[in-house]
Amino acid sequence: MKASGQSNGKPLQGQHAVVTGGGRGIGKAIVYELARFGAHLSLMGRDEAALAATAQELRTAHDVKVEAIAADLSVPQAIQTAFGASAQRLGAHSFADGYAQAVTFGLLMARAWGIAGLAGLHKVAESLKKSNTLIGTALQLLTDNADTRTALATSPGTLERVLEVVDWPKLSKGKTDSSTC
């Protein structure tokens, strides 16, 4: 992230963050903190009224740009459309709260299903997309962009090394879903 806004107490000044579920609960708490640090925000979720109300509160309280984007993010095409609209309205995404969640869950699924070569997130995305459209699409969106791949380069390596030592068949009792853990 850029450090240009750090001198004024707003280390995220000018950065564009995407937060799913930003209209209520934990997502709303996250957007308030990000706005306090100067980030421009794209709030995504299903409840258009809650998103719009939160967006207006943030604009007033923190003088940041905020877009409310109502979308059902369980639908792969809606993910692509929402992220596209977000980038068009506020510029390229600096980060999104879902990146870490999608990468972690995707790598866990790949490990559970025995998908080889965890070192290549894009290959994992392609493999997962064949069997699990949502997480595969989310990972593919993240790994299609060269800048995002660069930003994700360090953390997944650590996560992959940790996951490599997990004995998933023993942990999952032979089932590929996580409901047994």
C-alpha cells in the first residue's frame, strides 16, 4: 500500500477497498475503520437499503468516496459484475476483505480434494472452478490480474507451506467437505 497519507493520520488515503457485507455487522465495523483511515470504499452485499444508509453515514462522517453495490455474491457472474462496477466507479481496487478469505478457503479446498501444485494459485483456481464454481471463480478473479498476483505473492506461500503438512484425510475422516472437522 502507498504510504502517502500516513503523515495526516490516514494511512489508507486514496486506497480503494472492497468490503462484502459492509452494510451491517462485522462488515459495517470494518468499513468504519477503513474510512477512518481514509480509504475509499465499495460496499457490497444483498441489502441495498442497509448498504446505501451505511455509505451515506461514511461519506458524512469521514469525507471519503463510498459506493453501495447491491449484489448476490453467491452468483459467479454477480461477483464479476459487482467488482467491475466497483472498479469503474472508484478506480482499481487496492484490496478487498474477501481476498484473504477466498485464497485461504480455496487452498483448503484444493488440499482437501488432493489438487496438486498448490504453489500456483491460478492453476488451483482453474481446477476448483471445474468442481466448485463460486470459490474457483473468486480465486480466478484474484489471480487473473498481474498486480493482484504480485500483492498476493508472499502470504499464500506461507499458507501453502502450513497446509502442506496437514493430514487432511485423517482430519476429515475421509470426507472431502469440512463438516466433519
